Amino acid sequence: MACLEQEKMALLAFKASVPWTDDDDTSSGHLPTWVEDDDNDDCCSWERVQCNLTTGTIIQLSLNYTRSWSSYDDAHLPNWLLNASLFLPFQELQHLNLSDNGFRGLADNEELAGLEKLQMLDLSGNGFNGSVQVIQGFKSLEILNLSNNHFTNTIFTSLVALKSLKNLSLSVNKLEGNFPAEELAGLENLQMLDFCSNRFNGSAQAIQGLKRFNKLEEIHLDDNNFNTTIIQYIGLLAPVLKILYLSESPFMSGSITSEELDTLRNLELLDLSYSTLKNKFLENMGGMISLKFLSIAFAYGLNGTQLPHKGLCKLRNLQELDLKGNDFVGSVNHCLRNLTSLRALDLSHNQFEGIFDTSIIAGLTSLEYLSLSHNRFQGSFSFHSFANLSKLESFECEDNGLIVEADDYPTWVPSFRLKSLALSGFTFKNDAFPSFLYYQHELRVVQLSNNNLRGEFPIWLLENNTKLGYLNLTNNSFTGPLVLPSHPCLNLFSLILSNNNFFGSIPTNIGVIFPNLRILKLSQNCFEGKIPPSIGNMAWLQVLDLSNNNLSGQIPEHLVTGCSMLMLFKLSYNKLYGKILPTITNITSLTSLYLDHNLFGGNLSDSWLHGSQELSDLDISYNNISGPLPRWLGNLSYLQSLVMRNNHLEGSIPSEFCQLHLLRYLDLSENDIQGSVPSCFSPQGLEHVYLQKNRLEGPMPNAFSNITSLVTLDISDNHISGGIPEWIGGLSSLNALLLKGNQFEGQIPLQLCQLKNLNIMQFSDNFLSDIIVEVEVEFRTKFRSETYKGVVLELMSGIDLSCNKLVGNIPPEIGDLSDIRALNLSHNYLNGQIPPSFSNLRKIESLDLSYNNLTGMIPLQMIELNSLSIFNVAHNNLSGRTPERKGQFATFGETSYEGNPLLCGEPLKKNNCTNSSKAPPSMQITPDDPDDMDMNTFVVSFIASYITVLLGMVIVFYINPYWRRVWFYLIDVCITTTYYFVTDNIHKF
């Protein structure tokens, strides 16, 4: 029977009210069949609509997610107020689902008393808040889902009239305060109550109100602020309770007695995962005799304890036991063998150790799921111990120290039929597959990565298991060409063969054999030849990783046009050449593109990534790409990482880069970029900037002055001039500052002392002057330059102020930098002594003070520096004995001390020291010209010499009259001769 006309018109009115978003493909959004025409007149045939077959009235509407809004946040979602009156014509409606539409509220808030037969209403996943009076008229309502909204405690006033309500969900809202037992007093028919992910706590008096809910069988209180009181009173006041969720309860640390837990003897499911517990809890729960499902996964407070012998093992009716992630130590308790009803046992992510006794599980004949992953088990392991586990479907045992024994019975056919097998990190004897796998035909998931398996690709796994969906053989030693099955594997969605030794070409028909792949990873092998165009047949492909091979040729255009759902595309470290990629217009979901370390050339066309507006990571470094930096990169508003290092890019940084507000990582180094950084470029989340080895010029870019998130700033080896700006001291997160090889001059700002997180700073090869500022910096170390990235920056710290014009004494405060690993002050004009405080640099590995004017002795305490591997004080004015040759100082040769004339002792040729050895006068050299004499020394020496000569002559003439007469006679002759010479020459003119 056709639907009623008034109901059809109401449906069309609802569709017309939908504010479609930019994510919707057409104006029909998600309701394309709701069209009034002669061929589609019966609305009972429309999608999401269910009618009574007899009367033709609509009884069920599934109007969830009627518009796409996943890419919108709450602030930018097109506004949509629900007009509830549109549903008044549906008098027989029983089920109404309006979830996940992004409603911001109600157009009106009046009761809909006409919908008396409505039994189920789902408004979850919207933006409602406050009260919703419209639901008060639903007298027959039994199921109400208001989860994932913004409701506060005022919502309870809208619920009191719903006397028939059995299931109520208010999870993930903004409810708070005491447990609302009084507010829900009228809902005495409640059987299921879901309050998870709110901010409830509970006084004893408020929780006691639960006693009126004598039909309550299931309650969800996860992720609230309840303490152990809640368990005590739930046991007393909810005698029929069967299901209790209390996970993510951080305040459950109090003690719970066995008597209190005995009151929960009717409980069948208890979830306390991610809560705070004590080991006594497991010992006291023996009275919960009806318990079938128990999860205490990743609980807090159990780490370092052993699995108790009593309590837990008395729960004979347990069917599922989840103990993962608690860092239990010791061996697995043998009493677990008593839990013969177990269907699922998860002991993963603990610290169980020793030889795993397989007899514990051999008798658990009902077992379907077993996980022993991520422990410290050792010894041998045989699958024959599972001979009695005929129901076993899933076995996980990753990252242990177990050795799979060689098959004594290679023809053994096990009784179990596995669907999932994960054995990563095993050692297989004979480096071969266990033979029982040859007799498995129901496998869906096979995870055998990080083993020592050898041989050819196990084509039989795919041929024997036609339902196989996931195959991961990463990090083994498989070799030979990749041979594929002869027939298509239609169910395989993930194939991961990375880090093996496969060679030869990638099969040309790979896209035909695996047409439904979502994930294909063949990286870190020895594949060569061209990329097969048939990969373009994988229309569902989302992840493609062919990196670290020897692939050559160009990227097939069919791959780009056919794989329209790609999210990650990685071809790094190959020998691909030609145009970097055909124009990408159809891969709208692409988020990560890695084409680095290839031979791509040419320019980046204006339309290259036109369709990939969701791109977040782009790496085309180490290629031969030329031309200017594309302006259209600024249109990639979701870009977080941009790496274009080591190409032939030129021109200036476009001002369009200022639109990259989400950028966190920028690397344009080793190109031919000129000009300066645009002043508007200041992404507030930017963390790492690499602009070294370009031709940037002018003063230090002010664009970075307000980016407090900056961790790394490398603008070394450019032509930047002027002073180092003081605003750098405000970059509180800065970890590495590299300014070497520029034209900076003037003083080092004292504000750099405010950079408490600074580990690496390099100022070498500039024109800086003045005294050394006492800050921690870095890095040219151990006679070589190193690159430090990521976490290594937190481990390396040092000072490199070499090749500048620094003068004065070395501040003794540098000796307080106890975590410093390298200090390079070479090629400056420093004088004074080496501070004895340097003996406090316990972690220093490289110390270079060469080519300065240092005087005095080398502090003998420095022989205590046990980490020192490079030491250089050559070409100074040091004197005295070299440090005793023991510890690390026994490894330093003559070159570490050369160029110090008064330094003696091993390993120098002058190893016989005398007490009369004194330091020579310090030869001060100015920063302007190292060959010029110091002017102060010259003036003092000249005046002293002049006075000495004059006094000597006076004394001689006074004592010897003959020389006095001769001296004055010579003066008289000189005066007369000079007079006549001048007179004669004047007359000539």
C-alpha cells in the first residue's frame, strides 16, 4: 500500500530544511531518492523509510547523518535548528533516528503530544543543550539516546514525564555534581542507564537513591569522578544489576572489602579498565560468582605486583578475562587453569616472565581468543600444546623471547581453525613456517613480522585462505621474485611486505590479482624496473609505499588517475625521473605525499596538486626540481610539513606562504632561494624551520619573533647581516639555534640567557665581537659538523662560538653547564687561563680551545673528565706540564698541545719539564689583524725606550767631557750645513 500523501509531503519538507554543506556531492545530499515524480511516487520505497505493509503509514525513519559535516568544527558548521513540528503527521511513528546531523538546537521547543506511539528516539551526536521539552509528549517512549551533545543538568526536567522509559543514554555531555537519583525518581522502569564521560561524583546519600530503580540491570558510569563508594552502594541498592561499566575512574583507589564485593554476586559483567585499583581488589572478588566478563585492562596501581592466587581464580563462570596493560610481574598463575569456561583470555602488555607453561591453557578447551603479546616470556614453544583447543580462532603472541620449536610431526593437522594469527618477534627454528599453517584454511589475519623467516613468498597462504584480508610479513628475510597467485584475491585489503630481500620487478598484474587492496607496502626491498600501471586498478587503495627500492622510470599516469582514494603515497629513495607527477586533480583525500630522494626534474606546475586540498605532509627533497617556489602551495591550508630540501628552487619565498597557518615543519634548505622571509609568515604552531644554505639576505627575519612554539631555527650559511635580534630570547621553546656562516656582527644579546630549553646553538663564521655570553649553545664538534634532529636534540647540548672575534677571559660559569657535551671556542682572541671549573663538565665529549691567547697551566683536575674523546688546546700561550696521561688524556696526541712553546711533558717532544719554566708575556693580537702588534704595547714600549736612551746620553756626556765636546761640535756642524743648504735653494727660486 502506498504511503500517505501528508506523510510524503512532510518528508519532502524535512529534506528542504536540510542546509547542505560543501562536503555534500549534490543538492540531494544523502537523500537522493526523496524525489516526487511519477516513477518514484511511493515514499515507502524511499531510502531510510519503513512503512506498515498493511496501512502504508510510516513507522520508522532513519534520518541519521543526512548531511556531511566531518570536515567542519562546531564553530563553522552551517546552522541547522530542528523543526520538530515537521514530524507531527507521522502519527504511527515508532522509531525515529536523528543522530549525527549537527543540529544546533530546536526551532521551537513545544511538546509533540501527537507522537504517542513513538518508542525509540535517537538524538545523539548533535549540538543540543539545555532542556528539550519537545520529548515530554512521548508517553510511550522506551529508548532515548541523547549522548554526544552539550546537555547540562537542566535536561533532567525534560525527562521526568517519561514513565515508560527503559533505556536512557546521556553519555558524553556536560552533566556534573552528585549522582542524579532524585532527579530521575519517576523513571522506575529504567533497565539501562548510560552516564559515561560526564563529571559526576557521588555522595553516599545521593547514590542511595538508586534503590528505587529496582529493575536496573545495566549501568554505564565510565569516565566520571566516582570513588569506591559507588561500588559499595551499587551492590546494596541494585540487587538485579548484571552489567556495570566503571572504566576510567581515577578515584577508585580506596580499599573494597570482600564482603562489599560479595553483594555483587548477580553481576555478570564488570569493566574497571583504566581505573585506579589495588591488588587487594583481585583477592577479594571471589564472591562474585556470577561474573562472566571481567576487564581491568590498563588499570593504575597494579604495576609491579603479581597476579594473586586467591579471589580471581574462584570465578569459575568467567568467560572473558582481560588483564592486559597492568605490568604484572612474575609467572602466570597456574590457578588460571581452573577457569575452564574461559572463551577469551588477554594477558598482553604485562611483565610476565620465565618459561611459559603451556599446561595452563591446555585444558581451557572453550578458549576462542588468547593473547600473550608484549611480555617477557622465554624458552621454547610448541603449537602441539594447543591440540585440545578445538575452538581457538585467534592467537596473539608478539614481542616475547619465545622460540617456536621445529615440527616433530610435519603432517600434524590441528583441530583448531584459526582466523587470526599474530606471532611477531618470534624465533622460528629452521627459519621456516610452522607446518600446521599449511592446514589452515579460515585465516583472515596473519601477522608474522619481525621474525627470521626465510625463503620465497608464501603464495600458498593466499591460495589456501581465500578469506584472508590482512597479511603482514614485514622485516623478515624473504627473498626471490614476488610470485603472485594465479587467481584474484578479492578479500585481501592489506599486503605489507616491507624490509625483506625481494628482488626483480613488481609483477605487472599486481593490480589485477589484488584489486581491492586498501594498503600496499613493498618498501625497503630490492625491487627494480618500472612501477606497474596496473596498480591504478586498485580503486580502493589508501596507502601505497614503494620507498627504498631501485625503481626507475616515470610514475604511471594510470596510477594517479585510478587510485583516487589514496591518503598516503610514498615513493622515496628510488631512481624515478621525469616529471614529478601528472597533475593530481582526483585524489581529493591525499594527506601525505613523499617523493624525496629521486631524480625528478622540471618545474612544479600551477595545477599539480590542485585536487589535494587536504594534504598535510609534502616531501619532495633531494631531487632536481627547478623554478620558483610555487605560490599555490599557500592554498594547501591543511599543510603541516613542507620539505623541499636540496633542489634547484629559486626566487623568493612567496607571500602566499603566510596562509599556511597549520604549518609545523618547514625545510627549504640547500636551494637558491633569495630575498627574505615575508614578515606576515608566522604560523603559531611552527616548530622546525630549516632555511640553511640559500641566498637569503638582509637582517634577521622578524617573521619568527612571535612564534613561541619554535623548537629549531636554522638559517646558517646565508647572507643575513646586522645584529642578532633581542627577540630571540622570547622564543621560550627554542632547542636549536643555528646562525653560522652569515654576516652577523656586534654583540651576542644577553636575552639569549632566557632560553632555558636551548641545547644547540651555532654562531661560528660570523663577525661577532665582545665577551662570551654565559649560555648553553651548539654545534661543531669532534672536528666535524653533525646534523641533529628530533629527539636527539634533547640529548645533545654544547657551545660553538668558533671563528668569531671574541675577546676577554673565558667565564668560569661555563663550568656549571654540567650537561654540556661539546665546547668549541677555537679561532677567537680569548686570553687568560683555562677555568679550573671545566673539571665539572662531566658529560663533555669534545673540548676545543685552540687558536686563542690562553695562558697559564692546563688545570690538572681535567683528567677527571672520563667522557672526553676530543681535546685541543693547540696554538695558545699555555705553559707548565701537560695533564697526567691516564684515563681519556692517555689517548690525546701531540697535535692536541702543539703551538704552546712553554708547554712540556708527554706526548710533546719536550717532555722534560724544569721549575724555571715561565710563561712568556702574552702576545695580544687584535681581532682586526692577527699580524699587527697590539697598539697599547707599542706605545708603552716606545716611550720607555725613548726615556732610557735620553737618560743614557745625559749620563755619558756628564761623565766624559771629550764626548760631550764632540757631540755639541757635531750638532753645530749639522745646524750650519742645514742653514746654507736651505738658503742656497731659496735663492734659486
